[in-house]
Amino acid sequence: MKHTIVDASQLELTDKVVTIKRVTKVVKGGRNMKFAALVVVGDGNGHVGAGLGKATEIPDAIRKGKDAAIKNMITVALDENNSVTHDFVGKFGSASVLLKKSPEGTGIIAGGPARSVCELAGIKNIRTKSMGSNNKQNVVFATLSGLSQLKTPEEVAKMRGKSVEDLKA
């Protein structure tokens, strides 16, 4: 997953806890309980990130997850309809998420984990389909992977040495 460095100090970030899991480690003296929190942060304007925080208390796990998400922020290429610029399949582990470009008025058609990433990225119109694993953590990271690899028409035209008008023909 390519990460563009985003200075999070200037962004108005909102965060959303996707899942909190209680993890148990069995040791000689009994069981050690910890919590793992998957947190997504975004500014609603093309910047989004996700992180996993683990701690003995839930608030600490959420705080650590939020810090990790801010470190892993990416920039998302959006079109004039606040949708993705083209269809793409993001993959992470055995989870795949299909991201489909949609016209104005479609809304966010996505399952829980992918929906929270799309909402916080500022995407208003998109259709997604989660394929393969439905593990929330892998679905979130697969969605982020797909969004980070999207290209704008200008980037594609520059790579091919053409103008944007030539691509539409």
C-alpha cells in the first residue's frame, strides 16, 4: 500500500471505531485480557487512514488505534461527483473490495467496514462489494489499499504521454 505523507496537524479529523475485540492470552498464571480496537480517521475531504491499537483498557486501545491511523493517512483521488475516479479492486490478505464509480445521487452502497472508510474519506457516491474474507480488519485495509492506488485522469494522461482529451476519445 503506498502512503502519501499527509500533515494531519492541519486537518479537521473525525474518527470512528469499527470494531473492538477482547483478546485473551492464556499463560501459566491464568488468562491475560487485552483489547484490540480498529479505528478509522478522516477529514471528509479526501484524506483517510486506519489503525489498530492494542491495550489492557478500551480507551487506551482506541487512542493507540487513532494515533496509528493518523500515521497511516492516505490521499484519495475523487472526481466531480465525489466518487472514485475509476473502478478498482483493493486487496489485503484474503479480503478483496471492489470499488465502483457511481453517478451523483447513488449514495454510499457499502458494508459496515468499507462504509466507514468511504464516509470518512469524503466519498459521497460509490458502490462496493466485499469479496473473499469478511474479516473487518482485512476489509478496512483492503478498502484503503484500493483507494490509495486510484489515479486521476491527469496522472494517467501524464504516464501515457497524452492529454486528458485523448484518453476520453
